[in-house]
Amino acid sequence: MAAVKVIKHTPFVPRLPKDVPLPPSPAESTSPPPPVKKKTRKSKTKEKEKEKVKEGVQGIKRQGEQEKGNANAQRENEMPQPEPLKPLAWASLTDSNSNSHPPIFTKDGSHFFSIVRERIKIHSTLSGKVISTLPGPQDEGHQDVITSAILSANNAFQLITVSLDGTIKVWDFLEGILLHTINLEQPIHHVCGHEKIKDYVFVATAKAKKKGISDGDEQQKPNRSAKTSTEESCIILRVSLKPQNPASGAKWHKSSQITPVGKTRYTAGLAVSASGEWLIAVAGHKAYVAQMSALKSGFTKYVSPEALTCLAVHPLEDYFATGDAKGVVRLWYCLNQGRPAVANVEKRSQTSELHWHAHAVSSVAFTTNGAYLLSGGEEAVLVIWQLHSGKKEFVPRVGSPIKSVVVSRSSAAEEEYLMGLADASFAFISSATLKLSRVFSRIKLDSVTSSARASSSSATPLAVHSLSSTLVLPSSHPSSLQTYSPSSSMLVAELEVSPSNRVSRQEEKMLEPSRVERVVISPSGEWMATIDRREGDESFRGEIYLKIWWWDKKSAFWILNTRVDRPHSLNKVTSMSFSPSDENWLVTTGEDKNVKTWRIRSTKDKKGNVEVSWTSRSSFGFRLEMPRDSAWSPDGSLLAVALDGSVALYDSISNALHFTIVCSECPKISSIHFIGHHGQYIAVLGGPNLVICDIINRSVRWHRRHKHAYVTLVPHPYQDTFATIHRSPSDTINELMVYSLSSSTPLLSQRLPFGIRNLVWYPAPNHVARSRTFSLVGITHAFGVVLLGHDISIANEASLSTKALQKGLAVPKRSLFEEMFGVPALTDMSHNAVSSTIDTSLPWKSSETGSVFDAPAYLMPPMENLFEPLINGFLKLRLKENVDEEHQSGIQGVPDEITTEPMDIEEPAFIEMGKVSNNDILDTFIPFFKDIAGLPDYPFHSDTRPVAVTLPSTPSSNHAKPAPRTVTSQKLNPNVSSKKQASTPSVPAKTGKKRSRHSLA
């Protein structure tokens, strides 16, 4: 401490009058110079004294600078210098959602494929979990974004993908291996095929843009337009999947045959008709149609009044549907028209219009039977069109704008509609109820919302909830928050902070929604505070709310506790933070130049119940300066407020001002943070300046100026280190630096391949307490979520075994007889095992029972699926002890004179399904159906003769070998009672015993 005081005191040496510099001499005159006087001994002595005084002053200055440097070195040596840190690893928690290609279902509908940049993810239809990924670790995948994919017409277990790298890859997705690659050396945008053309596919390749016109060409052709480039166009090619030299062993091959079909604008869709006779492409304002038998003749062009955005072909008939930029769905009946005599001509076609959408249609799809057409777009509403009547039904509020729609073609279950949403989630809709059945999503992020947020100056909300180890992030809609668990890679919940009508936009003007700007969570994890704000305009007054939420541990959800309207009038809130002390105070600062604190208030009602709410505690300011940021000391005893060029420290209880620290090195402060667990130092950020202040000595410890501005700072909770993010000229690259309090030299300097909007400390599950390692989570400029740290661990889907796809249990396909009469009693145990594993039914609630049978009978599921869960909801499982007690009490209450009829208590006998064929089971019912139909009893065919099924009976008590019981099919007479039929000689049965319910006759 003494050294610090010494270096601040520099001895003052007054200057003598002799040392004062003389004024400049006047201009030279034309008169002759005066004669030079000789120096006397007295003048020489005075000059020597002046030189000695100057040397003394300079020596004192050098000594002061040396002492100052020694003091700085001594201060840096007081704290141990930490070792340099290793670079931080990072992992993305979000998937890129730039691809709008619809998912592809497998042939049995048990899995579907989704495109994520250069990879293909294989999801389970039931659970939505990623079962496998392509490519595997042993194969080389695409080098650029995958644009389209289809199932192979030759093999239903092969997938064909195309990419902007100009390659076509054929995959065996069961084994997860790459079969072969065909290189076209041109970017590919679409691919399609047909079962009648098994060895060929049709692709839309991009044609290079035209280069700029030279000055000489402009002089020769002055009337020519001076455009430097034209719109990107495509060339449709028919490509053979057979390589030229398959035995060469190269990584990629050239196709054995490539046939050009025609040139189009940038294609929005490419497909083959249901009959396989027509090739259809949509691009710009035209639909291009080519006949398979005459591909060399080129396309016939059909003009659309608006730009086309999507395409779908009818599954049974030769016509197709398109959607355009104005929201019109148009059906085209031009495939049956004769081919024109002249190639590449434009024609008009007979069409029908279906119009409901207010904005562009993103996707259209036909149902399996072709009776309905599905369409979706920016309105987040799925429209189901009945084609023969033109009527429509809606599935509103699906959660986000619809980018793609596809129909599940599985024959083992009911038809479902799968939607790919703009927030990177998948939603299934039941065709029977037209309601959302399940939604699969990780982190919901919408590109439209992201771009709108990027243009605003508000901060990006991000917080960590310690009780549930989850992240609180902005959701796809700006008025909502979502809770995500990085450890399980699951979306836990979504919280609508500001209820709003999610209307997309009115014509071309975007509606300004309410946005969640800030979110903080108390250190105890019990309280959360949010700020949601909506800008006002000429027709609507702005609004801003402070909402405080309470964490309900039972429901594991946030419940709104208090809402404060206009906490700082209509001005923007600049900062918000909870106190780390036990009082759970909240501080907010705003552009109204006030600092406000909030506390918990407990009241009792008339019944004695305690109600907890939040109320204002105090409000103060500092010399009419605007507070930029606020921070609590680690023990909660001090409150630091960042002003324009200084930091004011207040007592947290009395709000008394202790002192202020003026930071002349940082004229405009943006944020402040306490560094270290002792709370002695404060880090001040402002533009490119970073200042570390010592609040005990009330001095600046060190200052560092960077060439780029600072974005944010995150202190280490256990060490005297902190991490900073620097803003770069481009948003795609940021620089991360780690500093220590002992020196301004960074311990780590690392460049990140993405820009950071917000960064917070994330306590990883495997993080060791008091460790020097860092664990951070941030939101990028592209609104992705990344984990940064030395020891990060998340579920890596890319490392999943590709063999898992074969091990998955599929839903068994039911026969026509089972659809009519249900599963037979003699079922295989493996069938039961499969059905039990895929049971996703929820327990029935009493409030739902009344509406179970409201749906039409033809839309209801089979009764066997409803009976068991419905009865289990009413009946309670009884234990064996209770059953025995009730049985004994019932026997004691029976009078002695009453005799009970002997009952057959034999266990039901089951037969292995492998020993009884389906034909044998059906043959036993032939006499029954003949009797109902009134048909004569003709001799049976050899294939439909009655079968005798031998059922093993239960062994008796003497362990004798039981005689087999034979059950044969017989003709039932409706006029004869069941007891008489049971006693007929054709079916041997014991008198007085009940027949087994498993008898076939």
C-alpha cells in the first residue's frame, strides 16, 4: 500500500525566473548587427548554475518514472501469474434451417429423413428422435449444402441426394454406407425420379451467371442494356445412375449417359407425373412440361399470372398443383393436351384456382388417395382442400410459418400430415381429428424473427436456471421464451410472456409485436424477471411491462406473480439484476435517469393465506445522469451503477452513496462487472476500452485499449479471471480473450467462426468447483445457440450408430381380416411385445370421457384400441391380498343350503402362432359364414376343408398324461340353444362345465 501512495506523489520543483523561456525574437532588421560582447567570468558562472538546475530536474523526473515502473512491477508480482489457458472448444445446439425441402418418409412410414446442411438425419416417426445420420464416419459426404433427396426407384432402402457441390450420391440408409457418387460438376437444386424410369433421375442444375459486358462491347452496341448479370437459370438433365467406369475404384464417377431436356429459370419444383409419362418443372411465371417419349423436343411452357413457388403432382391422375407468390393454389389440367408442333412455345392451359392464403404459398401436397390437397405458408395455418367440392378446413396456430408439407404413406397406421416449420421443428397432424398429435423440436428459432430482432437495438435475452439446469432463450416468436435442456437435448417448455395475436403481416408491412428484451433469474432459481416492450406508432401507444415469475417446483413451470406497468415510464430499461443476498432484491435502471429497487411483500387475506408479491422499494438517481448498467457485489452489500464516465457505488440497504470512481480512460461506459469472489475489483467496458478498477484503493489497476469494440464480458465465478468478446467488422467472426486481474496481457486469445450477441456462464454438470476452466453458452448473430468451454459434453447425433435403424421395431402391418374383425385370440407373443413397446396412449381423464365418441364412426379408431385404456381409467388395480380377503368373506356369507355348480377353472390354452397358419384360422369360419348367407353346404375344396386344432388341456393333479381335446368346425343352427349345441356329438365336452372362450366353433 505504501508503494501505491509513493508513486502517486511527485515532488514539485518550482522554476526560477531564469528558467522561464524568453519570447521569440523579433524579425531580422536591415540594420547592421550590434557588436558582440565578450563573456565575462560572472556570466559564465550563471550559465553553469542554470545547467546544473536543469540536470537536477531531469534526474528527479527520471527517478520518479523509475519508481513508478518499479511499483507497477511490484503490484503485478503481488498476485501469482496464472498459466496460459487451452483454447475453448465449441458445439452448436441448433440446426441450420435454411433448407425448405420437405421430409422424406421411408416406404413403411416408420422413419423420415430431414436435410440439415451437408447431412441427412433419420428420425423415428413415433418419437421424433434421431436414429441415425448420413454420412457415417467411414464415408465422405457432400462438400456443400444438400438441396434435395428422394428414395430410389430401384430399391426402397436406398436414398439419392444431390447437393450444390455438383454430386449425386446413392446411400444404403439401413447400413449407413455410401454406394457410389456421380459428379456433374454443376450445382444441383432439385432431383426427381419414377418407378418406370428406374435407372435414371432428372436433375435441375444451375447455369453460371453471365459476366459483365466489357467497355468495348458497350461502345459497339450502345443500345444494349448495361446489366452486369442476369437471373440464375437452370438446365434440366436426365442422368443415368450407372457410372462410366464402375471398376476404376475412384471416389466419384461420371454418368454413363446425360441427356439435356431444356432450359428454365431458377426452378421452384421438379416432379414426374403419376403415370410416368410427363416431366413437370415450375420456375418463375411458367410451368414447363415435357413428354417422356419425346424429351428431345424440349418443354412446352404454360404461363402463370404470378410467380410460382411450389409444385405437387396428383398421385393417381395426370394433373398437378402449384402455389404462387400471391397465395393462390392452382390446379393445371394441361398434361392430356396434345404436344404442339413447334417446340419451346408458350401456351395457356385450363386451370382451377383455390384461394385463401394472404401471402405466398410455401408448400402443397396431395393426400394418398388424391381426394384432398394440403397447402401452407407464412400464416402458420394448414389448409385442407376437398378437391371435388372446393370446401376447406383449417388447422390454425401450428406454432410457426409452414415451410413444407408431406403426407405419411404408411399402410399400418392412419394417415398423418408432417409439416416442417420455420423454427426447425416438425409437427404431425392426425388426418382423423385434424389436430396436432405430436411436435418434435429442439431449439425453436425462426429466421424471419431473427432478422427482425437483428435490426432492433434491443438486447438478446439469455439466462441459466440453476434448479433445472436449463437455458431460457428467445423463442420463434419474439413475445415468447423457451426452456431448453442441453444435457438431454430436449425442449422442456415454452412460455408466452406477452400474449399476442400472431398475425404475420398486413399486406407487405410487418406488424410490430411485443418483444421480450431482458430476462434475469435470481441466484436461488426461485424468481425470474422479464421486460417485454412494444414500440408505439401513430395509431398505437407504446407499452412496456416488468413481469416477475415464480418457479413452481411441482409443475416445473414459471407462474406469473407480479406485473408492473411502465416501471420507468415509457422509457427503455437499460439493465436489470437480482441481488445475491437473501433479501432477493431486484434493481432496474432506465433511460428516465432513475435507479429503482424492488422487494418482496407478504400479505394475509381474510382466510389467513399468505400472498407474496413484489413492490417498489426505492428510487434514486445521480446528478441527472443516465444509468447505463448496474451490478451487485458478490456479498450483496454494494450496488454499482455505471454512468456516462464514472461508476457510483451505493450501500445496498440505505442507498447511501459511498464514492464514485472516475474512468477518464473510458468516456462512455456500456457495462460493469464485479471480478473475483472477493468483490474488490470492477471491470468497466466502453467501446474499445477495458478498465480494471480497485474499489479499495479507488484507483485504476490497468487499462487496455483494443482495436475493436467490446461486446460483452463474463466473469469466472470462482477465479479472478474473465472472458471478453470483441466485435469484428464482419458479424461472422468474433475474437474471444481471457484476462486475469494481475496483468493486461490476455491468457487466451481465440478467434470464433461466428459472431456473439450475448454470452453467459453455464454451470456444466461435469464442471469441477474452483476449476480454472470456462463453461459458457452464447447466442450467435445467426441466432444459433453454442456451448463454449474446455470440457463440454452434449449428445452428438452425428456419432449415432447407423445400425440402430435396423434394430428399431416397426409397426406390424395388419391384414384385411384383422382390420374387419380385430386381431385373433391366438396371437403371437412377439406381436404383443411389439405393440406394447409402441403404446403411446395417455391415461383417460374423467372430463374427456364424454367427448370420446363424439367423432363419426368411420373416423374412430378400432374399439380394441379404445376399450383397454378407457376401462383402465375407471378401474383400479387390486392387489392379490385384497382379492383373497374378499373371496374368503364372500364364502363365509353364503348359506350352507346353497350349492354351487362346479366350475371349470382350467387355465386358457394358447397355441403358438407359428404352428397355425392364417388359412387354417380362416377355414374354421367358413361354415359360419355359409350359414349366415344361406348357402348350401357343398363339399369343401381341398384348400378350404375344416381343420382340427389340437389344444392341450391342463394336466390333472395326478400328473397323468392328459388326452388331447379336439375342436372341429361345425354348422351352427340359430334355432338351437347354445347348451344343446355344446352337447352335440361333434364337439366332445364335459357335462356341467363351461366351454373355453378360446374355442373356435
